[in-house]
Amino acid sequence: MPRPDVTRPTLWVLCGLPGAGKSTLGRHLEAEHGVVRLCPDEWLHALGLAGSGWEARGAVERAQKQLADALLSTGRDVAVEDGFWMRTQRDEMRTLAGRAGATATIVFLDEPLDELWRRVERRNGQADTFAVTRAELEDWSGWLEPPGADEPAVRDGEELRAALAARSGA
């Protein structure tokens, strides 16, 4: 995995299905590393658009990409927790980072379906999350295109610690 360039901002692209740990990692990056965290689900809830469908989500995602671009252009590190289930979505984020003079670090969080369901079931019903059914989770797992061998991505805790250490200059 290439080491992030500490002189350039980093766009952390947090990938995975619901329950994979994207928000947990995003909150860690925010609290411990000063990264600006963008989470579409949280914005949808804050705007009162929870349950409004894919059109509202698309509008929030576009707004967050514009904000990420602006923040990266000013030298701020940004983490986006949008799942990025398809390679084309991750490629788009790499392009966005490059245009802003930033480095993109793709973090792929992958857990077995039963573990994802355990986590999702535990958080279902909380006020600030979307309820997800087991059937939806199973369906969405078929949509997921994991990063291939030709797509650089952080895949485990050791790689993530190395990327964070490189980013902080340690």
C-alpha cells in the first residue's frame, strides 16, 4: 500500500456495507486526527429527510462531495462514510482527491454477513440511524464490488495503523 503524502491532505474513503464500522472509524479519525467527517445518513437525519429515498440521498452525497472538494483544497483532511460499494464510486473519489491536490486512501471494511447483521440489528431503532432488514443487507451484499488486487485499499487494522502513522509523520 502506498504511504500517504503528509504534505498533502488526505481523503479517507470509508467503504463497506451497513454495520462494517465506517462510522466508528470516521468518528475515530475525527476525534483523534482532526479529520472532517462527512456521513450522508447523519445529514439526512439532521435535515429531516430520513426515509426520503434515493433521490434525497443522492442530493446529500453530491453536497458532501462538493464540501469535501472545498475542504481538501484548503488543506483539510476529510473522511467520507458513504459505503462506496462500486469501484466507479471509489474511482470518482480518487479523481476528486487528485483534482484537489489530495491523496485518496480507500479503506475497505469487510465483515461476514452474520457479524454485519448482529451489528445492524443492535443499532436498528436508534433515533439517528436507518433501520435495515436482514433481507436488505443480504441484497446489498450482492451489489458490493470489493476492491480488487489492482485497486489499492487499506483492508485491515495493521494497514490502517500504518496509514495513520505515515499521515501523522510518525
